[in-house]
Amino acid sequence: MGKKIRQVLMVFSLVLLIVSYPGGVLAEKVINYWNFVSEYEAAYKDYYTKVFSEEFQKLHPDFRLNAVTIPYEGSDAKYIAAFSARINAPDMFVGKVPYFAGGLGVADPAPADLQRIWGEVMVEKIQDFVKYEGKFYGWPLETDLGMTLFYNVDIFKQAGLDPENPPTTLTELLEYAKKPTKYGPTGVTQAGFALRYSGNPRGIADKWLPFLHAFGGRLYGPQGKKASGYLDAPAAIESLQFYGDLVNKYKVSSVTIGKPMDAFSRGRAAMLYRESWVVGWLDQNAPDINYRVAPLCKQERYPGISLLFTQSNMVYKFSPYKDVVWDWMRFITSKKHDVNIAKILGTLPVFAENFKKMMRGRPDEEAVKVILENPSSPYYEDPFINEIAFRIGEAVLEVLFNKKTAEEALKDAAPDVDALLARKELIK
Amino acid sequence: MKEKVKKLILGKSLREKQLRTAYLFIAPCIAYFFLIFIAQIPHILYLSFHAFFGLDFSKYVGLSQFIGILREKLFWTSMWNTLYFSCLSIPSVLGLSLGIALLLHYIKTRIIKDFFKALYFLPTVCSLVAAALIWSWIYEPNIGLLNNLFLKIGLLPQTWLHNPYLVIPSLVIMNVWVRLGLGMIIFVAGLESIPMVYYEAARIDGANRLRQFLHITLPLLNPQIMLVLILETIFTLQIFDLPYVATEGGPANASRTIVLHLYQTAFKWNRPGKASAISLYLFAMILILTVVQWKISRKRVMY
């Protein structure tokens, strides 16, 4: 009797195991969504989960959304490990289109209907950033038009500067930055202009970009094959020298002041260049900071959209639920949800129609108009732009920390970037 | 050999039973070590001869990655930083932990001795990530504890982790704080195992404290010194957590260590082949250094 009971229990356990293993009869179908952008964490996690469970599940009752925020610093490693193993890889994820579509080859191109619809509804100036080789791969988290000049009105007034007339050229920016800069025993305690000097070098390269473009330079040639002759050209050298001089010669900025956003939000920096999402971030995290937003400064030319990347939602090419995930993308990229997300985050919406309405009355309205009216700066679509930007960021750091002159740093970096640019030929 | 294995498995004597039990106890550890470390070596060798493009495409490239790495400035910068870190950290850990162990050895009251042992050992159980975060705050140039202390005693504040020339020494201080306890415990155990009769005999012969230390303590602590030396060499050559959390290898690569470089090559830039080649260089370096240390200092001291 005991033996029979044991046999029945064993068979029962075996059946239970078979039907409940991932993909089995009882297994819940979960769409895993990974996001590493901490600024958007709550909005995307909470809003997406709510919309999925309350609205989308009516269309696909078997599915559940598991929204996960992964730490930014370890995100590259986590993505590569998951996609390489193809186990527990996210079905939908946030990232940079050229890298995930071209460099890793894991992003799925949008279906034909979305290729058409997105082309019609998305703000035109950002479409290139979510395309790879002419095809849409992602839906951006916001309309990111690159950086604008944020300045602290109170610090301007204390320093005798007119907040109604912010600097318009880089030469003026330097002059303006001199007045509010304060010094203590360790150096600068209040920066005239805060710049990025720590963290991932690719972010450091990104923050230098408006300076490079303002001097008329570019990272590499329009064909995407050579950096030599561009990255080490006089315009690029002059712009990096200017950038380094802000720290080392004129001492209006510092490499000890902390992260620029922290410094600005604590009233320890008079000016900084940042993206439009910072408007929402400051409202939520530093409501006491009295700031205004102005267009980026010109020098040889107006820098326009100076962006290395924009973050987008993408679909994993080998997801077992790819069709459902694309359905979800169709659902969540509607005009209604676009507005709701932009309201929660204080960012600019992605739909051109929503964008026009919501841009009005924002602190960065005029600066954004200038961006839209002017031609964009070069866009760098290389699939290995992560690594390229890292190498260029290192060159910027060498200058900021006074280890090399701008000319030495960029002349050393250019051949390395040439080699990285050559890599894309090998994946074709 | 076959007979020995057979005896070990089927033998019924007490010695064979004890051996069988001992092997069973260490079997999980050996299995883990084999599966996680040893079994990966052929795969690492395979990877190091291949360049990867994207996740699905790789190409046999022979020795070119091994040669290419040697031409890379970043590799040598990382290597130099690692060696610099090791050269500062190993003697500091060794000297300070031995010094503290000697001081503790002379404390006769058990409770005070145990209290200090626990106090010095505490940072060892703290994770390096937590240590890095604590020390990042201590080193903060404007609001950090250390600079405030410097100002109070009239010294010029420093930029510590933000200064390319101070960053490695600053990381070494963090590392010493964490690693001191382990070395100290090993040395205390070693000191307690030295028979007191040697010291009594030396005292009768007129040897002072310094001579006793140089001619009795140091030679008899040789196995412990070797152990700490090898452990610290392996640990510091593989240092990753501290620079990863505290500086991310900066400023301007001044604290980029070889394992951090390896990690970024593999997981930031998706180049497992190149990262495997770097890991083989690191493996060879640690192996050579350990063998050299072992050969030089393995002589036994008998009185």
C-alpha cells in the first residue's frame, strides 16, 4: 500500500513538474521589460505595469508584464550576459538603437505598419536616432533634442550678471562663468560652469559634443570610415582645448565639484549643459532652484542637436512572445500614453502633435525652438559608438586632468577610433 | 594507482574509512572548483583565438589578439596601475598586520586581546563594495571627513580620488583597511604556535627584543608570511571591486586595473575573445609571481 502511494505521488510530482516548467501548460507567460534609466524608473515601471494589467491584459489575458529596473552602471554587462546566453533575456528593453540593432544584432526591426506610422507621428528631428540603416527599431522614451544651457538665476544676480541676457557664444560663456566662480581650500567650491568629468567616459564624450560642434568639428567623417582628419582636425583640437581651459587655465569649472547635476541642484554651479528631461527632474528634486534655460552657445556655428544617443524601447529579436510584445508596443506608443508619460516625467512627448502642445510654457520652450529652427549637427550611427565614445571620452579626460594637451590627446585617439570604425565592415 | 583507488573506495580499515570521509567532505569544493574554474580553461583558450562581432558571429584570428593587446596603451596603463597598486598594498598589509599581531601578542588580558582582534578583523568581513562607498564619502574633497580633519589640523586638503596622482595611494589605504584583519589573524595564530622556550633560551643568552624578533619570530613565521604574501599578491593583482565602485577606473584611467579592463572589454564592448586573451596574460603573470615567491621563501626553519 505504502509503495503504491509513493508511486502515485511520484507520478503526480512528475506531471506537475512537466506542466509547470517554463513554457509548460501551467507556466505564466511573462513579458520581461528591462530599463536602466533611473530618472524614468518609477514612471515607466509603474505606468507600464498599470496600463498593461488594466488595459492590455484584456487583449492578451495570458500575459503579464514584469518591469525591471537594472542599475545603469552594470547594465551593459547584464544585457550582454542575458543576450549571449539567450536565457532570461528581456523581451522588451531600453537602449541605444545602433548598438543593439547593429553592434549586438538583438533588436527586432519594427513591423511594416509601425515603420509607416512611426514615420508619420514621431517628431521628425529625432527619427534618425531610433533608426538603423533606415529602419525604425525603437520608440524613444522622450523627445530628446540634446542639451540646452541651464543657468541659476539667483547665482547670476549675486554675481552681477543679467539673467535676461544669458551667454550666446562660448567666448561669452567663459566670461559669464568667471564672475560667479568661488574658491575654497580644495579649489572651486561654486563653479561658473559645471562639466562632466567622472563616470563612464562615453558620457563625458557626449557632454563635450556641443562644444565640438560649436567649433565646427565632428567626431568622424560623414561616411563613417575615418576619424583621422576629423577628430584631430584644428576645429576639434580648438574646442577640446577650450573645454580643458575651463578647468585648468581659467578655473571656472572643476574636476572636484561633483556630478554637474548634483552641483547645479545644490546651488553649487551657475551653469551647465543638460537635456530637456532635466526640467522635470529639477521640478521634482530641486524645486527651490530658480533656473532658466537658454539655447546652446555658438562659436563658429550653432551646435544644434548634439547627441550621441537617445534611449528607446526595443523588442528582442528572439523573444518567444515577439508578436505580443510588438502588439504591446503598438498599444503603449499611442498618443494618449505618450502624453501621460510626458506629464509624469516632465519630458517632451514623442508624438509631433503632443510635442507642439506640451512644449508651450515650459522653461526650455525658447531654447527648444532654436534647436528646431536650426540644422542638426552630425549624427553618429556607428554600431560600435559605445566603444568609440569611450575612447573619445578618455581623450577628453586626459585634457581635463591636464595629462595631455588637446592636440596630443586627439591625435592619439584618432587612429584608435579609425580601427573601431573599421569593425563594422566585419559584421556585414 | 588503480589499487590505491580501489582500496580507498572499498577498503574497510579505519585509515581508509577516514580518508573516504575526508574526500567526501572536500568533494563539493573540488567539484565546484573544477566546474567553475578548471573546466572553463579550454573554452577560454578557444575564445582567445577568436574575435567576436555581434553576438552571433566570430572569426578565428590566431594569435593576433595576443599580439594586439601588447600594442594597446590601455592594457599597459591598466597593468602598470595594477602593479603600482600591488607594490604599495602588499608590503603595507604585510607590515601593518604583522605589527598589529605582535602588539596583540604582547597583550596578556584575554578579553582586551579578543576585543582588538575583533575590531581589526571587522573590516575584513565588510564587502569591498561597501568599503568603497564608505571611503568615497571619507575622501570627498568638499564635504568629506578626511579633508575636514586636514583643515582642522592645518594641513592642505587634497582631492584624493579625483586626483590622477593620488587615486592609487587612496585606494591602497582603503584596501589595507579591509585586508589588515585577515593577515593579522594569520600572524596571531602563527605567533601563538611559537614555543616560548626559544625566547627563554634567547633571553638567557642575552638576546634583546629586536634580536629575538629577527632570529626567532621572523624565521618561525616564515610559513605565515609566505601565506599572506601569496594571498595578497593574488588578491591585489585581481583587484576589481574597489576601483569599479569608487572611481570606475578614473580619473582619466589612473585607477583602471587589469581586471577592470578585462571586465569592460568583455561586458561593455562585447569582446569575449580579447578579454579571454587578457585573462590568460593575467593568469600567467600570477602563476609566475606565485611560483617565484614560493621558490624563494619555501625553506623550512627548524630549531
